[in-house]
Amino acid sequence: MRFRTHITAAVAFFLLVNLIHPVNSLINGALLAGAGSVLPDILDFLAGRHRGIGHTLLILPPLLLLSLGSPGIGVPLLVGVSSHIALDLFTVRGCPLLYPLNDTPYHCLRRNRRIKTGTAGEWAILAFLLILALALSLVSVGALDGFYEDDDGNSTLNDTGISVSVHVEADRDVNVTRVSHNGSESVHVDFMNS
């Protein structure tokens, strides 16, 4: 797969992981995950063999240790590298998960279903990942907070988590009442006549 697909997948999966268990800010984490997604190809370039040491499961334990010691850096990198390896399992060439112990490429799909780099299959995956990343980023920043459907199928907003503190100074008695009706809330302030 191309860098664009690996980076998009890493960002989408980081947003999902960070949504479940926040470890880093969205921008920093997405940048680290994107960098992690190209790390296998960089390592293989430096080693002089594509789909070699950068595409093996042996790269994951050091990243796991880094994740335990420094989750803000390690988790996004681990997500990026893992997503790269996982995506390459769907390609024609596969991934040598046990390299250098075993050079056999592993695949997730039967031969006729494997994705060839740069084809319509990869573009379809990229489109899906872009939509997933967009949806997860909207959820992550709270753009969809409070949005749900009620029993009648109508879309409404529920409690937004906003609290208001009311402090009233008056020369007379004041009655402050919170009223809830059909999912909306209001505060009534009545000045009592003395």
C-alpha cells in the first residue's frame, strides 16, 4: 500500500484508540501515528530489503515497552506500525511476520482477493479510511456530543453537560426553580413581593 493509505489508516486507528483510552492530544497523536505508519518502510529502506525487519512482529515488543513507559509517544507509534503491518497482510505480497526467523509472507485474504498497490481496491480502502478518520475526529472533538434519536426517531440534543450557577442578590426574597419538560430545562427566578 502507498504512504497515503498507511498514514490515513494510522490516523483513523489512533483516533479510535484515543477515543477509548486517551493517551495524547489529537494532533500530536495523529502526527506520531502517521510517522509510525511509515516507519516499517523506512527501516526496510535502511536495511536494504523491502518487507523485511520493518514488517515483522519483532518490531512490536520495543514499541510495546515504549508504550508502557511513555504512552503519549509509544501508543501512537505502536498504532501506526501495527496498522501498517496489518494493511500489508491484505496485499498481494503479504507480510513476513516472522522475519528473520522465517521469510514466508503471510496473508489475510485468498490469492484472488488480495489488494494490489495503487489499484481501485486500495483507493476504495483509502476512501473508507478517510470517512472513518473524519467521523472519529468529529466524535473526538465533541462535535456530535449529545446528539441522539429519541423513541420516535426524532433527532434531538440531550444534556450537554453544561452547568449554570445562578447567584441572585436582591432586596427581597427570591424563589429559584429548575424546571424540566420534554428534555429541555429552564430556570425560573421569581421575586417575591414583601
